[in-house]
Amino acid sequence: MPSTTVDDSLPAPSLVETELTQGIWAFRTNERVLSPALRFLPDGRILGYSHRYENSWRAQGDALLFLDTNGRVTSRLDRTSASDVAVVFEGKSLINSSITFTVSSVSWEDRGRWAQLTQTTMADHIAKFDWDIGDHTYGRPVIFESSAAHLSIGRFCSIAAGVEIALGNHRIDTVSSYPFSVLSKWWPSAAGMKDHDSRGAVTIGSDVWVGASAFITSGVTIGHGAVIAAHTVVTKDVPPYAIVGGNPGKVIKFRFPPETIEKLLKIAWWNWTDEHIDAHLPLMFGPNIEDFISAAQSHLDNLRQRSVDCS
């Protein structure tokens, strides 16, 4: 590898460093995307991507430098374009000259998304049956009787493998529970008959974790922040932030005290912009939930004040 070091006598222009530490960036090679969204921190850390050859960064002149774990420069990307649409840095790896790196600014809305999000994996069914599936929710539950009732799932839900949701059920008040009407291609006299009934829509709030092989019956509402244990059969409404398990499902405990749940429901972080959520993640996963609540309430107060100022 060429011996290249950072020239400390040439401090980075504030404009370039400011550009790099604001917003998010897509990072790719000439062959593949390495990160659809990363952040450059002022202290040289890189969030959203980790590699021994691109362990930290620094701006020098109009260039972006990547450094390895030993502090040696491993690539230099020059600022090749800037417009109202995007800022782009491009250059070759000093480890392997056949690799070209590109770092380009992206918006939070236009950044790449995980391919396993429910909005993507079930797009055809969502459009056909007019379901409401929130952004960033992942998993592909099996849906029975898709047209029998409405399905609504909030944002940031985690749906494990094998989850089943019944929007309708076989009728048991008739001579037979067999779905003759569904199979009317083979039973023409059953055409138009009602062989299923439903207790109503299934509504799942935001930030809900549904464990593997759970079963959710029609007419059920699951509150924000709830946890459904694996193999649970949910037949009744689930309160916000409750942990439910068993057959039939029963509340085992609540994730937080009532006063904390009330604050979290008012904050409703899942309705924030992606940018503000990302900025608060260190507090969301920190040791003291009150630190997050305090910061979140300040954020909401600022939003309300801006709304007043603009009115």
C-alpha cells in the first residue's frame, strides 16, 4: 500500500467539513452499495458503515479521506460535483486501484430501504385489499381471508416468521364449516354464499413486536409498543406496552410503569421524521429512559413553538 499520511499542516476548509457532517450519505463502489445511509461525525467516526480500511474519516482540502484502524489513509475521494440535488465525492482505493468509491449526499426520504420491509414484500396484497401498512415495519405474516376485514399495521413493527392473521373465520353456525363458497369453482351452487364471518378489522399499533408463529384473530386491536410472545393466540385487545403470551393470550406484565407509558404515548416517536429518530437513537437505547423522554419532550416543544411562530 502506498505510504500516504494526513498532512496536518493543511486543515480542512470548514465548508467541506460542514458538508460532510451534515445530513446523510450513500457510500458505494463501482460494483455495489456499501451503505445506503451513513453519517460522518465531527470526531472522525463513521456511523452506518464499518470496515478496517474505512474506519474513520477526515477532510483535507476539497477531498474526503478514509483512514484504516492504524490511522493510515486508504482512499482519497475528491469533491467532483455539487448541485441543488447532490454533492458527490469520488476516488480510488489506495489498497486496490480497481475499486472506485463514491460518496453522494442523499435525503432521508430517498435513501435506500431494506428489501424485507412489509410495504415491499406484500405490495401486491396491500394494493389489492387496501391495507394500511406503516413505514419501516418488516415481516411477512400469512393473512387468512384477506377480503373479510381491514388490516392496519403501524410503523416500526417487528413481525417474526410464521405469524398468522385471520381477518375472517369459517362459519360454525351452519350445517357445515367447510368453505364451499371459496371453492365455488368446484361447487357452483355455493357461489355467492357466505361461508366465512369476521369480528372486524385487525389493527396493530406502531413499535409492536409480534413473536414467531403467533396467531391473531379478527376484531383485535393491539396497542402501540406491545409485545406478543412466540406462539401466542391473540383473541382480545392488547393494551399499549403490554407483554402478552399464551393460548389464549393474556397480559403477563407491562414494559414500563403507567406514568412512563403515558409519556411515551404522548411522544409517539414513531411519527417523527426519520432524521429526528436517527438523532435520538443513542438516547432511545441508553440506560435511562427518562433521558430520552426529556429530550423528546423538548423536541416536541420546539416543534410546537415553530408552528406558533409560523402561524
